Amino acid sequence: MKGKTFIFGLFCCSFAMAQQAITPEVLKQLENQAEATPAERALRNAIQSSTISKMTLQQNNPQAKDTWFSVEVKNTGITDQQSSGRCWLFTGTNVLRQRAMKNLKIENFIFSHVYLFFYDQLEKANLFLQGIIDTRKEAIDSQQVQWLMGNPLSDGGTYTGVADLVTKYGLVPKDVMPETYIANNTSEFDSHLRRKLREIAINLREKSEAGASVKQLEAYKVQEMKTVYRMLVIAYGEPVKQFTWAPKDKNGKYLSEPKQYTPLSFYKEVCAPEEDLNADYVMLMNDPSRPYNKVYEIDMDRHVYDGHNWLYVNLDIEDLAPIAIASLKDSVPMYFSCDVGKQLDRQTGLLDLKNFNYADLFGTTFGMNKKQRIQTRDSGSSHAMTLVAVDLDKDGRPTKWKVENSWGEKSGFQGHMIMTDEWFREYMFRVVVNRKYCPQSVLDMLKQKPVRLPAWDPMFQMED
């Protein structure tokens, strides 16, 4: 009996190993199915000496030549974020720039990105350190503390950050505070600033464990923020407090007598804000992994400690698209974000599900739908741009869309990207619209108590 039990145990162990590990027998099966014909060997040689995108690009896609749009907001010029993750900032200020150019009666104008970015990084540093104080009683290996330590600061962001920063710090023209090399190439400096913030964070926790009060911890935080401020000044320059400025025409001639401004007075005058950038705007999301017609809020996912968390309404794409179209018909561009790396032909700037045929190349299928891609972290919003155009068929249905990008004039189609409506439905995630373009049914949804989601939710990475 014991012998039989022992043999059965060996059999079970062997069977389990065959299922759990790559045994020699399993490996042989894998090797046998990979035997290649001469044609397949030639294909492998070609693939191994080129890029997958070149091998799978569908040449002469006729969609790339169709650049006509029936509804289009006037172009305001292309900007370039260079080697930084500030697409959210460029996109947000590009939307405001159109309003400023109209009020100033000029055709060329750009806000300073580095001015607002300085305060973004300062506010994010404070947000992180105050978060460390707020969670001082939690274990260091708790999910909340580990998320904080893993995300002390980044150069990515969202529309909510633009709204909070602009209303708190204002805006200045680009020529008043120009870009620096580090602003255009953020990664190296960011790594040093993140390391310094983590050092301050661990000191805060140790002081708390030693009995320091919240008041003492916050006093220490302010003292250490002086170092952070000094580092930011070295990298980005000291923020402008007052300046004298007047608009010029394309030949450089002043159109009015120069005036003295503060950043806040400049924003209020040139943008003439008749609405609240937070209260009067709605972020609409298309996330099929969660119930539609619900309001969601993302915990601790903001730029400013005393600012706003992400708040959005999750809508079916059939309900979201008409709202975006209504804004474009009124010549109002929008903050827009998507998973830009999927099926992107960088040369033409076309985003089309038919751009690359990966399935035929690898002899398989890639069949996940949008919901499944989100759930498995295969897809999520990665880049923000300005939605500026839509092409409608005779029945008023969208066939393609256009966005103004911030990768320079030579990128894509004259600095823009064009997406088919099929691509839009699969990889578009967020759009920010004025409330006046939303039907009452959507506005009524905003009365709901938001479902609160954690900052580490797979859907909510910052756009860069």
C-alpha cells in the first residue's frame, strides 16, 4: 500500500510539474511547432534585421492622404515639448492660447511653459511631502505609503493640474520667461529631485516615530522645501513676479503701449476668463471597464495639495462624441488624451487600426477589446493633445478627428495627428469640455456622490 501511494505521489508530482514548469517534454513540443519552411526562414531573417513597425506598416494607406475636415478650429501654431513629459501643460495652455490670441487680436502667441512648470514641480513636491506627513502612522510597506514613495514627483500631469495652477499662479508670455535646457530635457534633473524628496520623506517618518508633532513636521517640511525651491530655480530660473509687456504684430511692431502686469493680472486680462476653469469644465471619460453614467474621483491624484482631485463622468462613446462635436462646431478646442502609441504611423501622423498588420507577421491574433486592454494594463491614457477638428459624413456621423500635438511642426501631419473614428473609439480616453456643451442628463450626473478610486488604479497614470 505504501509503495503504491509513493508511486502515485511521484506520478502526481510529475504531472503537476508538466503543467507548472517547462519540462524537456514541453520544450520539445514548443520546438517542433516552430520548425520553419524556407519561406518562413527568409521572413525571420528579414524581421531580425529590421524593425517590426517597418515590416508591418500597411504601405500607401489611402486614409493618410485624406486631410480634409468639415468642422475645424483655426490653427494657432505648433509647440514642442521636446524631451519632457509636459504634454498636459502644452495642451492646457494651447486651449487658453486661442482665447488669448482672439482677445489680443494677434495671430501668433505662446504662453511660457516653464513658468507654470516651475510651480507645478514645487506644488507636487509639497503634495508628496504633506502626503508623507498625513500617512505617518501607516506602515512604510502599506500600499498608500509605497505608492507615495514610488511617485514623489513627475513631469506628467492632467487638465486638473492646469486649471489649479493657472488660477493660483497666473500665466506669462513665453518671451518673458523662456524655456531652459532642463525644462526641455527633464529626466536627469527629475531623478535628482525625486531622490531628495524621498530623503526628506524618510526623515519626516523618522521624526514622527521619535515623537515629533504634526506642527513640528510641517515646520521641518517648509524648511526642506527651501532646498527644493533652490533646486528648481537652478534648473528652470526664478519665476517672474512682475513684467512689462505689450502685443506685437508679425513684423515686431507694438500694437499698444506696454503695460505692467503680474502673472495673475495678465491671465485675467488676456484670457478674460468668464468661467471657472474647474467648476465650468467637465472631464468626460470613456472607460468600458467601469459602469457608465457614473462620476469618479481619483484619490491623491492632483498637482496642488489644496487643489482638486481628478473628477470625471464615465460615458459611453456614443454619448461622449456628440459633446465633443458640439464644442468643435462652436470653434472651441478641447483638452484631449489617448493611448497615442497604438497603431501610430509617425511619418504621416495617422492613427488608424489598419496601419500595422502585426497579426499576419506573427501568425496569431491580438483580440482584446478596450475593456480587456484596460483591465490587463495593456492600454491607458498616455498623451494629451488639443482636439481641433472632426469630419462628419452626410448623416452627421464622425469619420475622422484631428488633434494639435506638441511634438514640433515636423511631426506627423504638419504638427498634427489625424485619427480615424474607429481608432478614436478604441484608444481615446478623456476630453475636457465646457459644461454648456453637455446635455442636462450629463450635468445631472455631476450631482452624484463620486465613486472614489485609489491613486494606483491602472487607468490613472499622468499624461506625458
